[in-house]
Amino acid sequence: MKAILLAAGQGTRLKPVTELIPKPLLPIVDRRIIDINLKRLLNAGVSCVGINLFHKHELIKNHVNTYDRNVHVVVEDVLKGTGGALLNFKDFIDDDFIIQSADVVSDIRYREIVDFHKKHNPMATLVMVRHQGTKFRIGADNKIDRILGYDSTPYTYAGIGVFSKKIFSILPNSAVFTIVDVFRNIFRNKASIAGIPAVIQWYNINSYYDYWKIHSDLLHGRTALDGPKYSSPIYIAPSSNVRSRALHGFVSVAENCDIADGVHLENSVVLPGTSIASGRYQNCVISNYIRIAVT
């Protein structure tokens, strides 16, 4: 089975950081977002992951080249939208496939949703979570029978699903469209969508708070996401020089940082290449360009 990782977004809500570091390359403690997702997909038995890129595509492409034949990269000339991105992969996909937003990080068990999809054979099987977003009504036998708008039911699409290859025959006749447009077209064509309400560790890295929260949960041991379990809530990358001993709560210092003696850090995330000469920082995401208080 193959997968598609949607990674072309510009990370607008995380500017100005994403003007320098594209969101897929942002570190989550000692791993990049895109590495977490690629390794989880490949470990689940996916043979090759298609990735669409646009913003800062050279940086991401150079990074994923280390995966050799396990990735297939397409660079978009213009953004095609979360649904239009599928147009890049019509010749790449040869069977049912997993699709995932690249800024979603979770502990979803891919094989379980693939097995459900193959057993029931809908046009699409969507993982659903309780969160803000476009809402879906789930009827009998896990079938989604209506898209209800923004805030009518508890469940929204988690950005993870399994699609039939037949989806390419009923995509909207447009160069740019959203994934919700794809879902509406499935209904128009009298095909079925299944929804699986999931109780999972799930993060949509769509704000500074979300980015801060996943660090907090990992370093406090509230989640592991199939990765390392950290022995301390204080993480300092080996390439960073941290002279301060005033580190409290959880602190994540990414690579190539310099933190002077006397700097106070508490419940904060320090982004790569940051130098801090003085000050007190609590509940922050910090770089040379920003000091964002998240709570």
C-alpha cells in the first residue's frame, strides 16, 4: 500500500517562524514533524509515500531525499488545495491508499483503519476526532451521511483516511479544490464514506499553542507517539550550549542554540539557532524573531 502526505501548506498561522523553517521541518523535541509521520507510515507497512510540496520545497525535498525510494516528491507550481493535491498522484497510486495531512501527528494504528476500509469497501474511510472543524454526521454502520457545517456534532475529520483508487474518477472538475469538496463529490456520485470515531493521541500543529502542547505532553510522558520516552522534562540538543541552570517545568532546546547563564526558562520551547542573552520566559515558544506566550 502507498500513502500520500499533504505537505504543501505555507504554515501561515505559524509565521514568522515558517518563513524560515517550513512546518514539516519544525522539530518536535529531537525529531522533525515529517520524520515522525514518514517513519510511522513506513513502519506500518506503507511501501512508498507521495509528498506534495510548495512552500520552501527545496529544504523539505533535500531532507526527505535520505528516504531514497520510499518517498515520491511532487513540487506544485501553484497551490492546488487540500483536495486538488490528489491530482499530483493519479499515476502514482495503484490501489487503495492512506492520506494524511503532514501537520497532523498521532498514534493512530494505520493497519486497523486499512483493514476496516478493505472489509467495508467505501470510497473513503475517515478517522474522526472530537475537535473544532467541519462536522460530519455518522449514521448506521459507521457511514457518514451528511456534512453539517462547522459546529453541529462532536466529530470532525482528523486529517487521516484511507481512499479507494476510484476516487480519481470523481474528483471535482477544477484545478484547485479542498478535501471537503472531494467528500461532497463522493455524495453527489452516490458513493459511500465511512467514519471511524477514534480515541487517539492527536495533534494538529496549526498554532503556537498546539506546537507548545505536543512538547509539553511528550516531555512530561503523557504521550510517546511510538518514539522515545524522555527521561527528563528538560531536553537540550547536543549541539546547543545552555549555561543557565534556571530551567523549570518542561524545556525543549533545539539544535545550535546558545542560552546564557541567568536566563530563566519555564515550560518553553526554544527553536533551532536561537541565542538568548537574558530574560525570563514562561509558557513560550522562542526564536531569535519571536517570543510567543501561549497560555
